[in-house]
Amino acid sequence: MVPDDEMVALRLMSERRRDLVRSRTQTVNHLHQLLMELIAAGAQRNLTAKKAKALLATVRPRDIAGQTRRQLAADLIEDLAGLDRKLKDLDKRLKAAVTATETTLTDIKGVGTATAALILGEVGDVRRFPSRHHFATYGGVAPIEVSSGEIERHRLSRAGNRQLNHALHIIALSNKRYDTRGGTYYAKKIAAGKGKKGWGALRSLKRRLSDSVYRHLVDDQQQRAQRSPGGHLGATLQSSAAGSDPNTDASEQPHTGLHENPTRDLSAAS
């Protein structure tokens, strides 16, 4: 299987996982509502099929409405168990597929198998991004200038890949909470008054982590090229990407060399 096929496979499995997670959330919400109507004490939010089954066993309604709710809840518990089995099986396949790529993305704090698979599947061949700035724009974390007169203002582009942006958001939340370097950087931005409720500071952290993700992808591509007989890198990969440390000096300035449509620019840069 060629690398492009591997990335397509990861994207397809990631999309399937996203659908399963969405279905599971809807099932749990519906089940929770039914159990709230059946049980006076209510039910926990973090329901599992096992917990829900145990709760349902404590009620034996006699009215037709209650009996119908109980039967529907039993059906949903069966659906939930089935979704959990599918997710478990898919996660095993995802782990094997991500491991086969020999990616170093999982070395980044907050990047697990599912997140790495999502990034690899959405990015594909990293060589189509000439620089970390192009990559950040594709991920929707590069500010664009919207200045008026002498007042300088910037906002984030909404034209980027939303799935990649979501992955960077998850990684940033994990870094903020569980990584000393990421937490320190976030606190520094908060102290500097970066945005209300910390959103500006989180956006800055996402931008730094975007550079880190790009650097890992570039390094992985170079390693694959060196291992391949007669392999070559194709398009030149710039070495200006930031390292894996989100506190390394990486430009947060807006990149004005791209249009609003990143797909057009990135295909031209391939």
C-alpha cells in the first residue's frame, strides 16, 4: 500500500469513527431522558450500557406509558452496546494503521491514536504545504489582517479544514491542562490580556501546536523518504517549522500570501 492510500484509509476510518461517536452521543442522550422519566433519582450523564441496564432493572412500571419507556430504553441499551463494540473494533484497526505509518505525532502531548489518525487523514501528503504558515492557514489557526486605517486588527480565517482545526483544539486543551510548557505558555498569554475568558490565549497555543504538528509531519516524511529505495522528497520542505515545544519562537504574524481559499493555493503549491 502506498502512503497516499494509507492516508485515505485513515481518513475513511476517522470519518466512520466520528459518525459512530455522534450516534453514540445521541443514543446516550435519548436513553438518559427515558431513564430520567422512569427513575425518580434520575440517571448519571456518563452512562454506559452496563450502568443503564442495572438502573433499568430497578423499575417495573405498570402503566402503558411507563412500560413503553422501559422497552424503548432496553432497545437503546442494546444499540449502545452495539455501538461500543463497533467503536472498540474500529479503534483497534485505527491503532494498527497509525502504528504502521511510524508517525511521531503521538509524541506530542494530547495526541492519541484517534487524533493522530484524524490529522494524517486530513493532511495527506504534507509536501503540499510549502511552510508552516500555509499549514496553519489550512488548519484555520493563522490570523488574517482586517485592519482599518491606522487600527490594526486580526481575525482567524474560517476557510480552513474544520476537522484539523478541531484536532488542534483538542491538543491545545490537553497541553493547557497537562503539559507544563503548554500551561506556562497559556498562562503567559492570559497575563498579557490575550482575549476574553482565555480564548485568545488558547488560539495562540493552537497556532504554536500547529507548528509542532507540521514539524513532526515534515520530519516523518523525510524519514520515510530516506528509508525508501531511491526515494526523494519531491517538493522542497522548508526547515522553518517550529519544534515540538509549543514555546519555541514561531511567528504568530498573519500570513498574507494566501487567498481565502486554501484548497486552491495548496494544490498549486503541491
